[in-house]
Amino acid sequence: MSISFSINLFSQEENKSSKSIIGEITVSGNTSFSPITIITYSGLREGDEISIPGEKISSAIKKLWESNLFSSVEVFRVKQLDNIVDLEIKLIDLPELTKLEISGVKKRKHEDIIKENKLQIGVKVTENLITTTKNYLENKYKKKGFLNTKVNILTEEIIDSTNKSKVKISLDINKGSKIKIKKIVFDGIDNLSSKSLQKSMKNTKKSKIYRFWKRSKYIEDDFKEDLVSLVDKYKENGFRDARIISDTIVTYDENSITLKIKLQEGEKYTFGKINYLGNSVYTDEQLDQILKVKEGDTYNGVELEKRIADDSDPDSDDLSNLYQNSGYLFSSVTPVEVSADGNVIDLEIRINEGKPAYFNKVSVVGNDKTNDHVIYREIRTRPGQLYSKSNVIRTIRELGQLGFFDAQLISPDFKNVNPNDGTVDLEYTVVERGSSQIELQGGYGGGGFIGTLGLSFNNFAVKDLFNKEAYNPVPMGDGQKLSLRLQASRFYTQNSFSFTEPWLGGKKPVQFSVQLSQTKQFLFNPVTYKADKSKSFNISGISVGLAKRLTVPDDYFTLAQYIGFQYYNLNDYNTGLFTFGNGSSNNLSYTVSLSRNNT
């Protein structure tokens, strides 16, 4: 079946436009929509004054066409008496998808194909839908290494008693074999070896017998990325003018290709004199320690960029961060090549320091559940404080580590930036995410049914336990952690409860935690396959801990101390698991640990 689309513009006998009054409007053609619906949607009304041809007729055709419901839209003048004109709107509905058959891929992939291409039953089938589906699927599998993917889409008209225009789509995907890279050939290289260039291509590798754990298929996006890496490899070795002349794919056989890459290396350069302009806060010697480039060094454009401003690492030790972490929000560092005579590049590092910046107002938006004080106590940027990029970044990380917000969506927004006064407002935007878990499961194991109930609340609010209005479904927002877990079978029961307050007293980051546990187990009788309840052991325990964030050597260190007590009670439980089978025993423990976490 073929689907055609056409617009028949309003025809006329006269060469000049004339004013007419719409008389009767009728609807014809093959459409399931009522005439009233069509006429209303078109915007044409009986008694309206129109020009022939004119804007109203064109607008009506455009609206009907852009509804994406019709394959043909035509408007005719069927009768005219004096200045009264009767119009006919002739339409043909777009066919609906009534059946879809997919072949060439596994059945479990069908649902994804339907969702990704909007091929649900009942959708209007257009040439655009068919074309975009074909292109999408071919590109999708080509990106996965199936370069010879062919998608064939056939439509077949379905006739039933409803008289609606319907079609069946047969979608066949022929992925073919994955195309592997047999060879990578470089042309125009004299200074770097083919081996070193291939090593710099992290994603595009040629196939080798022994490389069965690494892919060697051709992925276009990965290859384009590796071409950039090739140029960077040259820049790292002094060839700042190196470039790719061409890249060509040559078919080696039906399952493999050869990649031919033609390069122009250019001349090799070294660093010459390096002068700093505009620096008053730091001396040339201090800046040299960060730049780490000396006269006579092989020119390395990639490393130079990182030493000026490494966009890939917000914590990098570069010149821009040196100023940004010292309050100079408005600073800029720009390297300028002032000479390249004799392949020796002289540089000027032009620095615009600007005024030191101070935070004027610091705020948080987006916290619908978490109370403000829980967030503000983690923020390391305070009103009146000197700006520091590192403090902004650390705040973002530590807010993400709370587990209450989507770490990827936390963003700092600078507002009311005033370089003249040296002030800036900072607004952190957060997006709440679910911080509670409920575990309810059952299963068969160890000779019987095991049931488990677990509740975990990572943003609990103990102070609102007796506030009915705070239950939604439980009191939340104070950053406390509370968990309860119960597990039981016919052989044992195991219960635990824990509570953590990360800021004991609310003034300093001193974490208080308490944990209670109780385990009771009966001896298994191998004769009856039942639990012998006259023989058992019972362990009850409690643990209390304090963990304090230190300031020396730095505030990434935490000192934690825990005191634990366990009570053992055994009743004729002689299995060798314990050193005794009857009676009771106590165990008191003290644990101290020192840790550092700067991630």
C-alpha cells in the first residue's frame, strides 16, 4: 500500500480576488470524523466573509493538514450565486495502525522498538512515521557495530466492517554481522609510530586473535572521538599544527573493514619565554610552580590547557583555580602566543585578577521535605565569607552524599553578581528523591518458609513522632536515620533496630548512633526435620557510638568510637559453634577508628 499526501488549493475562475459570503459548507471523502467536527476545527463559518482566494481558506487547509489526521485535504467551491458561495471540504483519513509484525530481532526487543518509534496500535501511519522509524533503527544498530543494517517496512491495507482506513505494518530488521576493524592504516606519519597512535585511540581497536575480551567493532561516534585523541597525541608531543586530512573506510571483506587515516603532522615546537602580565596577588615564581612549564620544554598544548584551566577536573591544581579558591571570582587567565619564530613559542599569560568577591546571600530552593537547617549545616559557603570555588564544589558533593537529593541535579546558581562591589548571591537548587525503603519478602529455604519485614527511613524526624500532621506517611526532614528489620522462620528469629543522629545537639558534626539486635535460633533435628525448641541459643546486643569530624590535620578526618555489649544465653546447644553449650556469657567491646574521606 502506498500513502499519498496532497493539498488542492482553492481554485478560481477569476484572476482577481473577490469578496464572498460563505453559504453552505459540506464535508465529503473518506473520513470517520463528523462534518460538524471538521467544519468547527477548520475555522470556516457560514456567513463569514472570505476572499477567493484568501487567507481564511489557506488557514483552514493548513489547520486540517497540520492535525496529522488526513492524507489528503481539498477545498472546493461547488456553487456560487451572486456573492454567496457554497464550499465542500474533501478529506481522506490517514490510515490507522491495526497490526504490527516485527522480524529479525529477538521478541524481547519488540516492546522497546514500539516505544522508541511510537508504533502503538491505533497510531496514524504517515510517510514521515515510516521514514523516521527506518532511519532510527538503521542508525541505532549501526552505532552498535552493525554497519550493514537494512530495515524494510511494508504496509498492507486492511479492510474491515468499520470502513476506517487501516494498515498492517511488517517491519523487518536485517542487522547482518558486526563489522570488525581488520586494519588501521596511517598515512603521512614520520615522527610518531603507528603503534603509539593506535594506543591513543581508546575506543577504536583493530581485531587481534588474543584480544577476545576487548571489542574491535567500528562505532562511528567512538571513532570520531578517537580522531580528536590522535590530534591531541601530536599536540602533547610538540606538533601543535597537526590535523586529520581525511579518514576513509575501505571494505576488507563482508565482516571487516580497514580504516585509513591521513594526517598532516606539521612542525615540532618548543616552549620559549613565558611572561606573566597583570598578576599582583601571586609572584611569577608562585605561578611557575603551578604552570610547571619551562623554557625549552617540548610544546604540549593539551597539558598547557590543563595547567591554565582543567575543565575535566574541578579540583585540579591549575592557575584558574589558584585564583578562584582565593576569592577571585571575577578573575580570568588567558594564554597568548606572542611569537613562534624558529618553532619556539613565546607565551604571555595575561591575568585579570579583579576584586575579591564575598557572598552576600546564600539560599537553597527545591527542598520540599528536608528541613532548611539540615541543608544549611552542610553548606560551606556563608554570607560575608570570601568566595571559594572549592567550598562551592565541596558543598555540592556533601549535599549529594546526604542521600536526600538527586546528586546529579544539585546546582549552584550565582545571582546579583556585582564585580564593582565584589559581591555575589549564591542559590543552591536541589531536587528531593525518595530516601525511604520498605522490604517485604518471603521465600523457602533452610527447610522452611522465611519471612522478612524491613523499614528504613534515611531522612527521619524524631521530634515529630507525636505530631499527627507530620505523618506523610512518617515524620521526615531532620536527616536522621531509623531502620527496623524483622526476619523469622520456624528455626530462628532475627530482629534489629538502629537509629543515627548525624548532628548530636545540632551544633557540631558529631554523629550519635545506637543499635539493638536480638537473635534466637533452635537446633535442627535431622530425624524429624523440625526445630527442637528445647535446644536453642539467644544473643542480645546493644551498640552505642560517637563519630566526630575533626579539624586537624584537616576536616576530612573522622574519629569514631563505639561501645558494644552482647549477652549470650545457650540452652543445651552443643554443636561446636560456641565454646560452651549451656549457660550464659557476656561480651563487652570498645572500638576506635580514624578515617579520612575527601570524595
